[in-house]
Amino acid sequence: MPHFVEELRGDAEAAIAAMRHAALAARHVHARAELMRHMLTTARKVAAKPKGEAVETVVREWMDAWNLDRNDWPHIAREMESFTAAFHDYANDPSDAHDAALRANCTALDQALEREGTSISDQMAFRSQCAHRWWELVAPTPVDLPGAKPRPSMPALRPDAPFWEAGCADFCR
């Protein structure tokens, strides 16, 4: 039977592992939810425009927000166009069929980003002007992020490690 100190240390390690898993999952889901909320808001703003014009407006806005040059990322731009077109349809008619198309296009965008070693949640957290500060505390932006540009909306927080590794964590192992 472990002694009290060892038991507490084991309990703490298990609790930190659960917190780490929950924090990373929350960051992932919240970042994706924020993109979907922003996409729907933006799609509704241009819903009355012809579809091609509306899609182009939204794609340009999001590629800019993610600091991705369309010429450097044409395959991501194509997926973003399809994704945005699905949002346009959904904004104009929030039906089950348009929801299914939106989900399928989201999956395709996820897969295209995954092939580049990233994800929707990483794009939102590491590149977007719409990032939430707490995401940086859970998964710090990589220092060597290719093509990264300054984000005035994100003050210089830039921790070197997730918050659960800060403080006495290095001494408590």
C-alpha cells in the first residue's frame, strides 16, 4: 500500500493528466466552434449576394484572417471555397441537407489541413486574428510556425509550455 505522500502524488498526476486531456479537447472543440460561428455570421452578412461573389468575399476574409496567401495554399483555398459555399447554402436555407453538406465540407477541409500538418483548431489558435487568449495557455503557438505573422489581437502572451507545465511542475516529478 502506498504511503500518503506517494498516494497524493499519484492522485495529482492522474488529475493533471485528466485536466490536460480535457483542456486540449476543450481548446480543439472551442476553436472549431468559433470558426463555425464566425463562418455562419460572415455567410449571413453576404447571403443576399450572388453565391460566387459571396463565397469569394468570405474565402478572402478567412484566408487573410489565417494569414495564408491563396497563391501559396491553392489546395486549402479550394477546400475553403467548397466549405464557404456550403455555409452560404446553409445561411440561406438551414435545412438538414445543407447541414449534411456543411459537415462533409468541414471534414474535407479538416483532411486538407491535416495533410499540411495542421487542423481547423490549430489554424484558429495559431494564425487567426480571432484567437482566444486561453488557447495559447493550453497549446502555445509554435515559435517556428511557417508564414506566421504578428497578430495585434493576441498580446504577447507566448508561453513556452502549456500552463500545467509551469510553476513547480518541473520540481514535483
